[in-house]
Amino acid sequence: MQKSYLVFELTDGEIRAFCFSVSSFRHKLIHSSTAVKFDRIPIPTGLIEQGAVRDEESLRSILATYRSQNPGKLAKVYLAVSMQQGFIGAYCLPWLSKRDRKSAICLLVDEEISIPKSELFYDYFIFSEEKPKKLQILLGATRRSILEQYAFIFDQAGFPLNEIDFAYSALGQALRFDADQDVLYLQGEPEGVKMISFRGVVPKNLRMLSSFSASETYSETDLLEERKNEIGRFLLYHQTQQTDYNLKRIVWSGGSDVSRLAQELHSTNSNLLLEQAVIKDLPDSWQKVLEQNHGVAEVAVGYGLRVISQRPGLNLWREPFAKGKLMKAYLRLGFAAIILLITGTLVWLSLSQLALPLQDELSQLSREGTDILEQNQQQADLLSAWKKASVHREKIGERLAEVQASAGVELKIKQITFKNGSLSIQGSANDSKNVQAFIKTLRILGWADPSLSSYKMTVESTVDFIINAKLGRISTQLESQEAE
């Protein structure tokens, strides 16, 4: 399976795009990288000046057009930008454990860069470590507003950025200059010759050499002499400012004018090592891109080489990219949770709809069951009452007759009522003693809890009364007969 990567280099005069495809299997990355493409996209003069974008909409439109001409999925997009709006430097620090390095780098940034940290994006990587003696790091930083502007424009055009680095930081790593060696790099550009001073892999200074306009009548020899003198002044200045500055190599890349300038410099100091820029370990297809685009493809190809070889390097977009990635992960989790919630709700609603007929049927059966139980209970009560009435009606009648017969001459019973095991006797007596005697008689006859519920003296000096009692000993007999 092949993955496509795209490296952009942004210059004041053009956009350079290097697209390459590599195998997903890491051990075959370099040797399988055959599908490559290098494009140079011209941009109007003044659209980008010293690395700063002056017209966002025009740049976005140019990139969007390029995207429409090159559809397809890109695994990652990288951007190399000018150092003119940034800071880069190498530092030697005491050896620190990994947990202490971040805080130490923060202090270093505060000390070395005058711009407030809140307005910066910075990154570092360790290119040399001697435990427990020292760490050598490369630190890069630039203004937050500039990188956010780049990222916004490229994202709007369909190229979301994964990494951003300084162009000549990536090139220095690709050329693999010896550590602590001062190198002068000359690169031919469409608008002239660019001069970069390296110490090891770290770019220190960048300058565009003089270039005459078409209206001027100077010869190529005059231009060559002017550029040679400018480089001489540049080297003299650095020798006075940096006592340890010791130029050892001149490396060039570009056309015949750059080659001739490098030869002239070498002729003035034969101790200097002169060589053409060479990026090693490139696939043949990549090498062909360099040969066809001397002086313009080195940065993009060098950056691409760092990507596929997985070498450490600066990524000024590391922090915002990590935050964006985390935010996307949270959004995906939130979206998944919403989907699960909606799915669960729909399933619950569908099950509820299926369960409604069952619930209605269950409710109906429950009501019918309750009615049946009530009917059965009523039938049982009626049956029990019928048994009591049918089996014991004669005995109850006898007991009531006994009550009626127990009344003497001095006590008259007017009405006897028996209902649901309760006896109510209404009558009159000559005096209260006769009433008390009658209550005792009821107890003797087996009636339980006889009590006087109404007692009234009449004008004839008689007593009207109502006595209530319950079925006593007879009830026990009745229950035993029911059990039989």
C-alpha cells in the first residue's frame, strides 16, 4: 500500500511542491519511493515578502487551483518556510533528565528570544547527547501569528499541515555537514544567488546577493566581481564578530553562474574545500528530480528525505497540531457517544412500540384476573354464609327462643334482632335490677359480651333498654361443625 506525502517550500517568488509516494512498510520506505513529482508554482511579486504573506486570498486561490489539479488523498503535508521571520540556534546545555528538559528549554526561550512566549511557537530537538555531561540542541521559534496564517491558508486550500520547519534547517540536515564546521552554501535562485552560512547543520545567516536589473549595463564579469566582494565583506564581518569562525568548505548548487562564483572564491583561498551540494541516500527517481532542478529542489527533497528516514527535526507546528489532533479525538468520541445515544433511543422506542400491544393485553388479562378473583371470593363468602345459615339455622332459632323465654313478668322483650352473629334485644323492665339480671342470664345462655347500649327511664317509672351481644359458645360449635 502506497501513501502520498507532499512537501511545500514557500519563497518570495514561487511555491515549490515535492510530492512522493512510499510504501507503508517502514523497512522499504526509501527503496520503494519511486512515484515522485516536483512542481514550481509562480506567485505574483509582492504576494510574499521576507516570508510574510501580504495577500492571503490570492495565495489561497493559487493553492486551491493546484489542489484541484492534483486531487487525491494525502497522508501528510509539510511546509518549509523562510528563516527571515524566525529564530534558530544551537545550544549546549548540561545533561538533564527527560522530565526536566522541557522546563529548562522554556527558560532558555525566555532568555534568548525577546518576543513573549505567548506570541511564539517553538520547538527543539537533541542532535547530540553525552550522558551525563551535556546536551546539544537545535532550537527554532517564530511568531505564532505567522504560522497560524500559513496553516489557515493551506488548510482552506485543501492542504492541512502536519509539520512546519525552516527551509534551510531541513536542508542542513539533508546535506549532513560536519558538526561545528563552518560552511558557506551558495544556491542559485531565479532572482539571483542566495548565500547561507552554516555551522554544522545549523543555518546561521542568510543573504540574497546583489543582482543587476535589465536596464543596467553591467557585464556578467562586473556582477561576478560585485558578488565576490560582497561575500568577502560578509566573511570578514563574521571573522571579526566570531573569533572561532573558521570557514572550511564552500558548497554550491545551481547553474553555471553559481558554479563560476564558487570557483572564483576558491581561487582566492585554495585551502577551502569546494564541492557541489550532494544529498546522499536518495532513490534514483529523487536524484533525477534534483538533477533537473538544480538550486531549487534541494530544500523540498531534503525535507522529504528526513520524513521518510524518520530523522528528528524541528516541527514548529507541533503544539497546535497536537492540540488539534486531541480536539478531533474528543469530537469523534462525542460524536460516537451521540450516535450511541440516538441508536439506543431508537431501539428503545422500537421495542416500546412492539411492547405496547403486549402491555395492553397484559393489563386486560390482569383486570380479568382481578375480576375472576373477586367473583371467586364472593362465591366463597356466599357459600360460607349459606353453609352457616343452612346448617345452624335451627340451633340459632333455638337460642333465640331461649332468650325470648328467659324474660319474666317484670321484663318484657319487644324485639329481638340477630344479624351476622350479633344479637340486639329491645325491651322494657320495671327497674334496673331486672335489666342487670337479664344480662347475667344472657351470659349463662352462652352469649358473649352482653352490654347495655341504650337505657331510658319512662314517666311510668319503667326502664326502656337495648342490649347487644355476640354469639359465644354456639360460635365455637358452629366452627367445629363447619370444619367437619
